[in-house]
Amino acid sequence: MRWEALFADLEAQWEAAEAAELALEIADRSRREAGYLRLVDRLRPAVGYRVRVDLAGSMGPERGAVDGRLLALGVDWLLLEDAGGVEALVPARSVLAVRGLLGESAPPGHEGRVGARLDLRHALRGVARDRSGCLVTLSDGRTVSGTVDRVGADFVDLAEHAPGEFRRPRDVALCTIPLAAVAVLRRAA
């Protein structure tokens, strides 16, 4: 009987040691896997939910942040809609912090090869196609209003005109803005 108790105790110690080792391995793998996550992976489960995005260098109407429902995202941009229905296209490089995210993340590479190519230029070309008026906040806080005319490899041409007015070829001046200078682009409601 004493031998059975001794062996039972040794077996329990062995199982406890194995369980502890497994827990350490799982924790180590979790930390390692988290190291492969990108911002887009972290944001994907939040599509459809309200978040607050703190912006770098934006002192315009956003006052350094955009609050709204995350509508869509690409590898280097976020699209939010505020309470008034105004859409804000935010380059990921302008993001300082995101508040209100869920606890989960999407797996790295979830967007696939096609989704990985849908960068900020692709989103801006969509804005150019629909010819909506925009307010572009630059990285230094200044704003420029107009209509996106075309999008190049690293710049956007904006036909400047007053907010709410239509683009008229004779009344506009083109403003070429490096993509690196765009802090946020808001479409007119």
C-alpha cells in the first residue's frame, strides 16, 4: 500500500512538471507568434466597431484624433466614418495609437496576395474616381480642400477649390502633395 502511494505521488509530480513545461512552451509560442502580427492584423477584427485613432502632426479639424466606426482597412490605411457620416482615410504612418480595439487579432497574411497590394494609392484612386470633395490635413496640420485629380506612385494631385464647391477647370489650381505629407483625408459628407 505504501508503495502504491509513493508511485501515485511520483506520477502526480511528473504530470505537474509536464503541465508546467507545456504552459511555458505555450506562453513562449504565443509571444513569438505575436511578434509576427502587424497593425493591420490587430485592426482587422475591429472592422465595423467604433475606435479612436490618435494622429501624428494633425492639428486641423481632427484635433489630433479621429473617432468613428472602422469601415475598412488596407495594408497601410484605415477608413473611418464619424458620427456625422463623414469618411476619413488615414494613412497607417499617421497613426500614433488606436483605442477601443478588441482583444483578438487576425492571423498574419489574412488579406491574401491581392489584399496586400491594395495600398493607400489604391484607396486614393477610389476617391479620385468618385470625384467627391475632400479636405486633406497635411502632416504639419495645415489643410487643403479640393478634389483628387490623380494619384501617382508617391504623390496626389488635388484640384484646389473651396469646400462644398464643384471642381471647375477654369477656377482651380493643382496642388501636388507627397503621400508622405498626407495625415488624413476627409471626404465631404
